Amino acid sequence: MSDQLKRYILPDYQIRTQIVHLDDTWRNGLHHQNLPSNVKQLIGELIAATTLLAANIKFNGSLILQIQGDGPIPLMVAECSANLSVRATASLKEGVNIPDTTNLQKLMNQTGNGRFAVILDPKDKTEGMQAYQGVVPLEGPSIAQALEHYMLSSEQLDTKLWLAANNERCAGLLLQRLPNHGGHNEDNDTSTDTNLSDTQKQFWDNMLPLFDTLDSKELLETSPDTLMHRFFWQDQVRALGEQHVTWHCPCSRERVQDMLKMLGKSEIDSIIEEKGEVNVACNFCGKPYTFDVIDCTSLFVEMRNRPGGSGSSIH
């Protein structure tokens, strides 16, 4: 059950289900980040949500979920590539106590200006190509509810999410009601009517209260196949395969160099004058990068001779 995403479909009711469990990926990915336990729980839920959505689309690039606000946690971000490699991090305000809660509004949206963004970043960008970004107000007390609000307002798809995380594992379950359409359906290979039938709509409405009985412990500790059997034991569920999930941070010295160039020569010179070198740690994986005087000088020599990110902390 470790580090896998599994897919299922209920063909008769046009319902897609995906379940993800992350063990080693979750533990190894966040071991260097010194975050309060409730913030780690939220990051785990965000990783599970990002993985579920990335596996749900055909896109050669990365899907990024980003939550920004004005509370004690100004930023949380998780990224998942097309091959289901993930990374995530959170930023905390210095000198501010973090409330012992997982309520998003209290932690990130204290004045109501928080935003939830879904970003599609193409892997092979052509010149002038920009990442797609959809942004909605941050609504709901949980990551699941915030994302459900985004999906309904931006994608017009009935989507329900159940997310959970602890120190050992993060997990998520996605239910999505697919619109019927004529012709070939890739998931269930059937010809369907344009509109959902009354039976399909009624099944969806009756099913949701049952799934709302799913608590965090059950989601974290129960295998995907067992969960599917518990909830759909009377229905014909079709498994669509599974995919392995890994933690991977693509940071590199070259990416950090690009970030330093964006800061500008005067900013880098001031750091060199104060500390003698620039030390950069990747926010996602903690990998350290050091640039001495010669390294920093060469950055801006290259810029003069050849005209023309990585989330990191500089110290």
C-alpha cells in the first residue's frame, strides 16, 4: 500500500475514484523541514490532493497547488509532475505563534484576502509560453473544501475529496462525477448520453453521506481495494491500474544561480560584504548551496557578456 496511487471507475454511474497512500515519500520529503505538527498535517493533505489532481489530467508538466494568505502561514505549496514525483513546503512568519489548529481560515486567511491557486507549468515551454494559473478566493476550513470550491467554480465538475496525514503517512481519496458524452469514453469504453440520467444523479447524492463517514484513521490505515469494497460492495467497480509516487526536488546550482541573478548585483554584494559568502538552502529539500565572492562576481560578468525558480532561503 506504500507510495501508490490507484484508480477505479464505476462505469454505470460515470464516477471516477482515485486513492493515494504515501509512506516513505511523505516521511523522507519533510524530514528536514522544521514545521509544527499541525502545519505538517496540512502539507501532507496538500501533497495528497496535488497527487490526486495531477494523476487526473493529461499534461506534460507539473501541477502546483499554492495557498497564499496573511495569517501565521503566508504560503503553502505542493507540486506534482506528470510522472507523480512530488515536493512541498510551507513558509511561517517569523516571531509569530502558530495556533494549534488545522483550520485554514485561522492559519492563512485572517483578513479574508487568502487565495487558492492551481497552476499548470508546462515541462517544455516555448518562447513566450506562460504557465496556466487559475485563482479563486480561499474558502472553507480545510484543504479539501478549498479545492472542492475551486473545482466547482473553475472546472464545473462535481468533485469530493477526503484528505488525511499524520507523522507516518498522508492519504487522499477523490470522487469525481464525469459528464456523459457521446462516442468513445477512455475510462469505461461505453457510448453514453449527453446528460447524466436521474439514476446516476440519485446514486451520487445518496453515496456522498456514506463517504462522509470516512474518518482520517480509516483513510490512512485501510488499503484502497478494501475501501472500494466497503463503499461499493454492491456495484461493479473496475480497477484502472496503479502508479508509484516518489519525492523529488529538481533544484540545482544552475537554478539557484538564476534566482541570485534575479535578486540583482547590489543585493548580492551587500550579502557578500556582510557575510563573505552567500548561503542558500532549498526550501523544498533542504539542500545547501554556497557561493563565494568569485562565484557571485562571475554571475554578473556572465550577464553583461550574455544578454538575454527555485524556492530557496538565503542567509
